[in-house]
Amino acid sequence: MDGVPRVPEQRVPEPQRAEESVALRFSVLGPVRAWRGSESLPTGSPQQRALLAALLLREGRTATASELIDALWGDESPSQALAAVRTYASRLRKVLDPGVLASESGGYAIRSLADGALDLSVAQELATDAEKARGAGDLCHARDLLRHALSLWDGEPLASVPGPYAETQRARLEEWRLQLLESRLDMDLEQGCHAEAVSELTALTAAHPLRERLRELLMLALYRSGRQAEALAVYADTRRLLAEELGVDPRPGLRDLQQRILQADPGLAEPSAPSAEPAAAAVRPAQLPATVTDFTGRSSFVSELSEVLASASTAEGSVMAVSALAGIGGVGKTTLAVHVAHQARSAFPDGQLYVDLQGAGARSAEPETVLGAFLRALGTADSAIPDSLDERAALYRSVLDGRRVLVLLDNARDAAQVRPLLPGMEGCAALVTSRVRMVDLAGAHLVDLDVMSPEEALQLFTKIVGDERVASEREAALDVVAACGFLPLAIRIAASRLAARRTWTVSVLAAKLADERRRLDELQAGDLAVKATFELGYGQLEPAQARAFRLLGLADGPDISLAAAAAVLDLDIEDTEDLLESLVDTSLVESAAPGRYRYHDLVRLYARACAERDEQPPSERHAAMSRLLDFYLATAARVYAIERPGDRLVDDLEVTEYAGLQFTEGAAALDWLYTEAAPLLACVRQSAETNRLRRAVDLLWAAQDLTESGANSHQYETTALAVRDAAHAADDTHAEGRARTTLTWVLLVSGRIQQAAEEARLAMECAAAAKDPTATSWAANDRGLIALHQRRYEDGKFFFDQAIEGFRAAGNRLCEATALCNLSRAHIGMGSPAKAVEIAQQGLAVHVAVGSTMRLANGYYALGVALTTADRHAEALSQFSEALITFADHRQRLWEGITHFRIAEVHIAAQHPAQAAQHAEQALALGCIGGDRMRGNVLTLLGRALSVLGQVDRAKACWREALNLYEENGAPEADEVRTLITPASAA
């Protein structure tokens, strides 16, 4: 492959004797070393290693004595050079296996090595395989192969080996390593890993400033990460550097990329996998219902079902093909089946049979009646049709023998109704639609049909309403199909109503569907009605199934876990699972994942309507939701306790009657919290305006890890706002104080300091009025953090001292440790780094003493910040490293990001700009506690590092972005950044 270094005149090694050399291994992609198995072998003096390297790099080719002398000493060989070469060879021969170092024609060669004995050979093979994989389109495998090849480098190739030959080979191997690295990074970008690549490319361009390919990859990675200004600044830096250092312009490829970025060329967008093409359409059969002219989407299902039908119609087909489509009413099962059957008509020239089995109705079709109709359609005389079901089924199969017939059995009740109607002959096929998943229909290919994608739904709506009306109100059209839950029947009804009313706009229809309590009534047109479709399925449920369907529909959230559903129903796990799985089989409930269940939006509305109508007494609805809230609160409190041993908050939460889950380890507890985030927060919002308000607030507090992870911050904030407003409206100062405390922390995490200050002030007032010491102490701690952000360090110390006093009085040692760590920051601001280190050490000691897990990382972090200020850089890096590991283990992405920022600060102080830039890039990729304001800090520091590295234009781009962020947030750091930009601009 191009770029792979090969030594000239290579020869294939002679056949080896495995028992002699299989255990020998050598490395040249780093220090020159040798091993026998796991035993390291002595390779002697630097010149002796140089001789070994020269022979290894020839891969079996003999090197003459004069070649070896030139390799070791060049033009300045000593008078006894030949004797020295012989001495080195003799010593190596004693170390290596017999026959490995061969003397030949006055020279030497390394022979009889096993495959993979030399790291360079392994790297060459991996690189070749990677090129083949890339050519075959397998980028994932190619990237893995290159990563493996690059991992074989252990520092500088031929490290410390003297001589001109080693120097030449060292440069060659390093150049090849960079080529491999560029290839791997190129594939990273092809697979959309641009954000991750920026950090690595920033460090590489700092280390190799004149390497244009790395600059080009960095520009592309920055552009795809939404950082166009920095991408263009990289080009400006490169052009200036090349002019200053070499007196040349950037190569054409780099210039072309700059122009494409300036023009926002769509071709630079992140690559995406091509969509599968829909199966080719076929002609219509004679006996099937007409396919709808506006059939839309479903290409993957069409393709899948067509493939199954094709397996029966081929000459090699030896079995009957049966596909059973299941899904909720209105999802388009019949439409899809009819469409696929029309496409497959030519493959079944002997006929296509169709029947509506009316399985969702009160009186479904009897199999013997259907068989009679099928037999007549196939040419059987009435007098020849027997009376019994078994005889009719046997005659039906006999008539179909040797024929190619497609049978469409629509709207089946269950597998028992379907079995007698299956052809049973090779060459024939059956399509079955049903609301029930026919897991007991032997040999059937089961298909679960879901709602349409948003794109498909909009296409269907547009086909019915017309391009002109939709194009002028696209957003309203999207609202309509979303309100329909992307259910084809609902979309068809809504679109038909709009099409029949020329005076309506799409916005009028969207407004009508926005009212959830009226939505099902609005989705009715002629003999089509979504509610009626659901009513058919609900009417067939057993009493226990119907109760479960009604009560579980009361819970908000995208889905519900099996354990949470058991709490709602007040049943054990086994009985709950049986009920839910039976509802899944009826297609009224979907299985979102193992142990998780969900409703379609319109089905949920119908379930709630059923609960209001049928659930008696009405208090059972409230009791079910109370059990769900208890379940979440009790479980979240245990997660909180595992993550924060010694924190007394769990003793101060509202009492629950329904038990939650137990956990034996922190990882399982965190898995539960992050998996349940959306339904848990939905439960909080749903409970806020009821008599469950205080429990809802405490649940939000116990789940506060969700906001620090960065993944659920927006949902958490929305919930905190709703709870705060509900508490204020209810005039419940206890709940309001706690709600405002949770909201304060959300605002602090996102860097909105002014809003946080107001919330924290009101939180403290409410907590004091309610005589809630827990909320009072936390509000004081938060006000201290706000004071730090506003550079009011004396005020910060006052509030932290107040918080520490409150936590100590409550015996809450973990929170005391947190406040101590924060207090150390105040002493930094007051110019007392030694005092800051001392207090941070006290806080860390308390964390260790109480057995803190996640919050121990905050202790490491606080001490690292204090040590940085005290110019104890090595110690600071050690603390930050510990913090990073712990934050990562506990999935605190934003804390990981800000720790990388602090590490970058240490490297800047220690004058290591390349390392600082790399960690700053990681901070940008992860995000940080502190939101846009902290992002501005990271960009400012990154600019400083880049400026030192000579990338002035890119540094200025970072500073300008930082300045915009500071100005938007009214941050005092804006003045500092202006002083960085102004001199550079003037220059």
C-alpha cells in the first residue's frame, strides 16, 4: 500500500524451525529490544543495538560488513570497525537462539524468525489489512486495525540507537507513523467522530506545525463541530507559518478546503449512511382490495415482506411463506399488506385470495365460512364443498396443490382462526394482519408495525392536503402530525377533514388538536374514528387487563419500567409482567425494551378516558399515582444515599408508604437513575399540583445528580420551574424553599448567575420561614458559590461559614465537607492560597472519613484548584487525575469537562501549551459546570495555549467567541479578553 515503508531488496525469510525461534520477539518501533517469551534479553551497548536494528530492518537480507560499518559510523568509522562489528555479532549470537544470527559471505543476517516476531512487520501487515478493509467499505474494522498498528509504537523508533542508518530509518518510521495517524483520523471524520478528533488534532498540529494534512483534518473537524471561525483561523495560522518558515503558500488542497468552508459547501457535512431503496413495485392482483394511491413510506417493511414472499415464489422454494403483521389499530397494517400483495402479484400467477376476518369485532368470521368462499373462488362447485371445518381445510389444501397462490388474511382474531386458512403448500404464501402478535403461529415471520417516522407522516399529510397548503405552514403541519402521534389513521382523518374545509388553515387544525382532552373527538371523519378503533381492542380485554391498561395510562413519561408498573397496579412483579405482556400481544401497549413498556400517545389519551369513565371508585386513580410517586422517591433516596454516604438529607425527606428498589452497588443504582430520568421527572411534574407536592419536591431533590450529568439538565430545569411555581401558588413555604434550592443549582450548573442569585435569596427566605434547616444550609452554600462567581469573596466566606455551621448542627458531615471545599475557593479569592489548601485538605479528609464515593471527586477537585493557585503543579495534577476517574465512573460529564479545564490551567502555568490545548479541547467537547460562561473561560485558556504555540489567528477566533459569551452573560471576564484581542489586532 502507498506510504508503507518497506526495506529495499527484501527477501522472504528461510523456513524456520519453530522449536528454535518461536519464542523470540524484537521491537524497533521504540527502544531496540529482544525477548524470549516474557524474558527480556540483553541487547548490549548502543552500537550493538545499532547492529541488531540494521539486521532486523533488512528482514532476512544479508548485510555485508562494509554496509554495517557505514550503518553504524558512516564516514567516521574507527580503525577497528570491522573487529568491533564481529565482536557485536558474536555477543548477539550468544544471546539469541542458535541459527538466528547467520554469518554469510562476510556479512550477517537475521533468519528463522516466526511470523509476528518483529513489531514493524506486524505493523506493516496491519496497515495493509486496514487499507484493504477501507477499500471494501469496512471503516470500523480499518480504524481498529490502524489503532492496533499505531499502538505498537513505544516512543521514538530506534530510540537512542546511534549511527546514520538509524537516524535515516528513525525519520522514515516516524513519517510513516504520521501517515497512518492521518489515515486513521481521516476515517474518524468519515464516521462522524469530528468532535472527538479536535482535541487530538490540536495536540498534533502543535507538535507538527508544518504538516499541512493535519491542519486540513483539523479544519474539517472544527467545521463539522460548528466552529467555522476557528477552522478558518487554522488556515490563516497555517498560511502565515508557511510563509514565515518556508516562504511558500499552503498546498492546493488546503486552499480549496478554506474556500469550501467559506461557501458552507454541503459536501463538507458529516457523512451519513445511504438509505435503503424501497422494493420495486409490481402490478395488481385481481381479488385484492385496491391499494391506496397515496401509500407513503414503509420502505423497510415493504422490502422485508417482499423478500419473505419471494422465498415462496422461487423455483427453489420448498415451504409456504407466512408473514404476520401486528400493531395497534390505525397503524396501517391492512394498507401495508395490500400494498405488498399488489407488488407480489406477478410471483403468484394462480391467484390472490383476500378476506377480512373481523377479528377486532364482537363476531369474527368463522374459518369454515371463509374456506367455503375460498373454495368457490378457486372453482370448486357448491355441491363439492364439504360441511365440516377439517374436511373443507383438507380440500382447500388439495385444490392449492401445485398452484402459486397468495392469501391475504386481514384483521385476524388469533392464530386459531388463521391456521385452517393457511395454504400449506410450497409455492404459496400467506399475509396475516392482526392486533395480536401471533407468537403461537408456527413458522410465521412476525412483523411488529410501528407508527410512521415524522418525515413519512408529513409526506402522507401533504399528499392528502396538497403541497401548496402545507408548504406555507410547514411548522403547523408538523404540529398536526405530531398531535396525531404519527399514526397513519389519525393523520388520514386529520388531513381529510382539512382537505374538505377550504376555509381552514393548517394552523386552525393544529390548534384544535392541541387540546388533549378533545383530541380523540377531533380525530373523526365520516366512518373513520380513532377512538372507535381503540374501543374495539379495549372491549376484548379481560377485567384485569382492562384495569392495567387504564391505570398505567395515567402515568406521564415516555415509558414505564416493570417495577414502576407493579407499583401503579399494586401487584407483584410476576403478575404485572404477565398482564403487560398480554397487553403487548394485543398491541395496545408496546414493549420499548426488555422490562419497559410504553403507550402510543393517542392510546394513552384513550386509556385515560377509560380510567375516568370506568375506574371505580375514582380514588383508585389517585392511589395508583401516589404509589408510583412513592416508588420513585423511595428508590431515588436509596440512590442518593449510596452516592453520598453520610448525607443526612435522606433522613429529612417525606415519608413513603410504598417501598422502592434495593441496590447492592453504586453502578446499578446509577443505571436505574439515568434510565428512569424521563419518567421520574414526568412523575414529579404530574404530582406538583396535587396533594403530593412535598413528595414531588423531595423526589426532585433526591434526583439532583441528573442535572450535573449534563444529559438531563433541560428536563430537570423544566421540572424544577413547574414545582417551584406550584409550591408558590399553594403558599407552601416548605416546598417552595426546597424547590427554589433545586432550581438554584440548575441555574448555577448552566452559569446563569444573576437568576441563581435571586432564586437562592428567595430559597433562604422560604426555608427560614418554614424552619427547614436542611434547605437553609443548602441555600447558604449556594449563595456562597454565587458570591464566588461575582468575586465577592468575603461574602462567599460568610455564607460558607453559615452553611458549615448548619450542616455541623445537623450532623451532616458529607455536606459539611462540600461546604469546606467551597470555602477553600473563597480563600483563594482573598489571596490566601496556603489557607485554601489547608481547608480543602480538611474537606477531603471528611470525604474520606465518611466513605464518600462520587462527592470524593469534588474533594479532589477542590484541593487541585487550591494547589494550582499555590503553584504546586505536580500535586494539583495528581488530585485532578483522581477526580477525573471518579467523575467518569459516576457519569458526571460536566464535572469531567471542568476538571479537564483545570488540568489545562495547570499546564498553562507550567508552560506546557500543547498539553493545555489538548485538555481544553476535551473540556469543550464534554461541556462544563457553569454553562456558557465557563465555556468562555475554556475558550480563553485555549486561545492562550494556541497563541504560545504560534497559532495566533485561531487563538483570536477563540477569544472572540469567548468575548461574545461573556458579553451575553454580563461576565466581568469580558474586559480581560478584550485586552488579549486588542494588542493582537493592533499588531
